[in-house]
Amino acid sequence: MSRVGQIRLNRFGSVMNPYFVVLARDAKVLPEKMDELEKLGYPFTVVCGQEVDCAGVVYRKPRGKFDAINFGLTFVPQDADLIVLNDVDTKIHNFDEALGIVSREMATLVFARVDVERGPQLTFYSFLDAVRKRIPIAASGELMLINSEFLRRIAPLPRCKAEDSYILFKALEMGEKVSFCERCYVTTERTKLAGEEEAYKRRTVGGIYQALSKSKPPAMVRLFYTLLPLVTPLLLIMGEKGYYWAKGILSGFVDYAKGDTGGSWKPIGS
């Protein structure tokens, strides 16, 4: 399904055929996302952890985001050459900018910038984006455009809390073109208080180390995470949010070192 005036070509010179797989733990903001998807005009499947009677929505008991993606892929038609992974609690801006990168740069993976309006992650994303413009140390799973042939090749995704970074690391391992798109972005809400950052960082960082253990990204990426536990105490100079960032990062590393293999994705505070 293509929209008039917004036709893009894929790496083979033919019209791209995107298919959205939207991940929803529950149905709280599902109506808003359904409206957005209808306006975008591309076919989609929403994998929801809550049973609802709605066309385009399928139920899957929450077992982890990796599992929801694996399940969602079974609904993607074979003629879709671009799979778009998107979180339900986001609003997409300038999607055509990301599509343009896929067609111009023949990128296998494009992930979009995340824009939060408030909270400690305003500072965090400023730092993260500055780093990953140069070194792709982590992806943002809120909106990812992925070549379907590649994604099907690495599927099913293994149990991992950071399935987005696993996909990134596998793309880098296999020599695929990866791009971080800043002009296409999603708005969302994350942690509002510094204390909430500890749980968030613990889950994400632990998941990234899981992803590293299941892939072989370039040496610079592996070096970054080798040094991360050693330099993390420097975050303390940033005050309260730096303290919780440091505590969460180190806790995530310790979880992985102790053999954590969990892949569940839980909301903050649960």
C-alpha cells in the first residue's frame, strides 16, 4: 500500500513496500496509535498484550518485546520489503525522511531520534545522540525501519531485553548499512523523575550486554561497553540524575554478569 506522492524506491530500484509491526503491552493508547497508522496509510499489525476486538490488532501474552516482534513477523506478507517496528506509545514525525535514507543510502537499518518533552532523559538523549552519530553504540527501538530480508534472516530474535540493539549489532556484524535519522523522530514520554532512571537504565544496559553476548559488532562498539563500567562513576558529577544513571548502569552490568537471561519488558515502576 503506497500513498500518492510519497513513492520511494528500495535498494533494487523498485517501489518500497513498508509494513508496520507495532508493539503494545496494553491498549491504553491504542486508539491514538490506530488513528496515526491510518493517516500514514501503510499496512500494519499491532501486537498487543491485552485482548481487544479491533481489526489489525492481534493478541500475544507479554513475554518480552523480542517475542512480540517474532510473533508480529508471522503476519508480515512476503512482498513487504521494509518492516517498520514501532512502539505504541509514540507519535511519528517526518517519516518520509527515514524512508528517504533507506532509498538514497540503501540502508538495511534506519532508527529514528527519540524526543522527550521532560525528565532526565532530555539530557541522556543529548549525550547518546552525540555519541551514536559517530559510533552506533545503541539503537532506539521506538521506530526502526529494517530491510525485511535481513530481519527474516536473523529471526527469530533471541531472548533479550535490548532487542533493538541486538538487531543493530547483528546488522553491523554482517556488514550492513546502518543509519541514525535525526530528522525523522518520535515523541514519547519516559521517566519523569531522576529516581526512575535507575530501573530504566538497569533494564536497558543489562539488555545491551545480553545483545553483545549474542552478536559480534565492530571493535569500537565492544570497546565502549568494556570501558563503560569503569567510567560510569564519572556520571556522579551530574548530581542526582547522574547518581541514578550510574547506579542503574552498574546494576544492569552486574545483572548480566550474574547470568540474567530474562527478556521481559516491563513499564517503569512495575
